[in-house]
Amino acid sequence: MPQLCNINELKANTDACWNHRGDKFAVGAASGQVYIGTYNKELGLWFALPQDADRALHDGPVVSVKFDPLSSRVVASASADGVVIVSTCYVPEVDSDSKGLYG
């Protein structure tokens, strides 16, 4: 069972959730960024990347992140700036089939 997760965030992580299969997670941060994480078998750890590497998704801290409960291919994020963003979080290694956890 993996015990380590890497998120390159300079501010606090404010909310997190797992998808329904348990093979992907989302993290919202005080910086306004949303991270999507998956398990990396080669590194042996969970690794999260930002939704948009060039800029934060929100202008304020993210207060909630939730996956689409059916497919886990989209994530909704709400922030203190009063905006809700629904964006894709499709990860081919995880979402292209239904191998399951660590698959």
C-alpha cells in the first residue's frame, strides 16, 4: 500500500477527495490551483500534477473539489472567489480502461 504523496504546492492544501474507484484523487489549494493525483508504479508513490501548469485555476483559495461520481473524468472545484469550475481530469493511464487500483 503506498504511503507517500508528492504535491508541489507552496501554500496550504485546503480540500481533497478520492474518485469512486480509489485510483485518482483531487486536491484544492489556497493558491487557487487544483491538482489531480494518480499512483506512479515506477516511482512507487502517489503523484499529483496541477490542472493548469501555467496559472492557478481560481483567483481565490479552493474550498471544495469533487469528482463526477460516474466517470471520474471531470472534477468540479469551488473557490472563495465565488466561482465554480468544471474541468476535465482525464488521465489515459487510469481512465482508458477499468483495471482498478494500481492496475
